[in-house]
Amino acid sequence: MIDQGFFISMTKELIKEYISLIDLTSLSSIDNEQTILDLVAKGNKGLEEISPAAYCVYSDHIKPILANKKESIKAATVAGYFPSGQSTIEQKIKELEFLNDSLVDEIDIVVNRGKILMDDYEYLSKEISLSKETIGKKCLKVILETGELNTQQIRRSSEVAIASGANFIKTSTGKSAIGATPEAVKIMCESIKQSGLNVGIKVSGGVRTFEDAELYRNLVEGILGKEWINKDRFRIGASSLFDNLIIDFNKL
């Protein structure tokens, strides 16, 4: 029989681990300076000195993030004509040039899924490689929107994104009908493992509970190893998860 005290202690440690992997996100059409300041206050407080990995917001809210965040928390934004990805490469590069001049640490870009559906992976490679070239040392997270792709397209686009310079590959914008799924994350992890590169994975879209976080954490560790379970190689894009984990922690 498992000792109850030991079980509670282990669960609390897992909750703190999951919080440290979260990109605390606010990407609402009604975001404003006050909602962003509230997000930062919540994230800065964290849980028993454990903070989320990053704040992810629209680009017009980068300044209040940078002015108020704890130093250990990264500033991230979205680009690539989020969430549709429907624009020319030239338009996306101009957006990235603007963001590269800011003090943002990480940029999540949305690829053009229409090109993937047409098997135009040359376009996808160009889109990602030019994006990485434009932002240089900043962290590039490439959103595939896996809920709109079949298994073959998820695998091929993951492979192309990795080969084209992505620092992370990411499941979803969180704005589509289907977000992260275990099947998609498994394929993405297998693609990373096959590449032999230290590319991270970001699970986003519908990850709301401790059980969800545990499912994806175990899936990533099972394929890529324990060395992937840190904020440099594994992120969870969520906002409600952060709140729910703190509620769970305080109930224990």
C-alpha cells in the first residue's frame, strides 16, 4: 500500500514541475494592458517560488510583459499571421523583422497549412528557414496545427520543421477545433528522436488538467527520455492548466 503522505508529496512535486514547463498564455481578442498585468502578477507569484517558463502574448503586449515579469521568465509572442498562417512569406518576414528588434525572447510562428495539404514541403522549408534566419538566436517555435493534418502530414511537416531550424515544434495555436492529441505528440516526438537534434516540443491546445499534463509528460519522456523534461526542451502552452494546478496543489 502506498503511503498517503508520500503520495501527496510526490503529487505536489509533479505539480510544481508542470508549472515550471508552462507558457502562461493570453491570446484573446479582448486582451488589454490590465489583463496582461493580471497575467504577469499571477505568473510572477507562481507556486512556492516555482514560476512558469514564459509568458506568451500578442506582440502589442510585449512591453508590459518585459517591464513587469520576473527575470527568470521568458517573454514570448506569436507571429506568422496567427492563427491562420495565411499570408505570404514576405509578409511573415516583415513581421519577424519587427519582432527581432524587440526584447522578446521567443517567437511562436504559424505555418501555412494550405501548403502542407498540397504537399508543398519546399515552401514549408523556405518559410521556416527564412524565419529562423530572420530572428537569429531567438527561440523559434513552429506551430503545425496538427488538428488540421493527417498522420502522414504531421510526420512530414515535423521532419521539415526540424531540418529547417525550428528550436521547438508545437502542436496547435489553441484556436482550432482540435488541439493537442496523444497521437500527434507521439509522431512529433518520434520525428525529434529520429533527427538526433536537441529540438524541443510544445504541447498546446486543450491541455487543462493535471491528468492532461501527466499524459503528455510521460509520453515525451517515454520516447525522448528524461533529459527532455525541462523548460529548454518541453513546454506546455496553457492558461487554465496553471490555475487548475494551483487549485489541485492547495487541495492536497
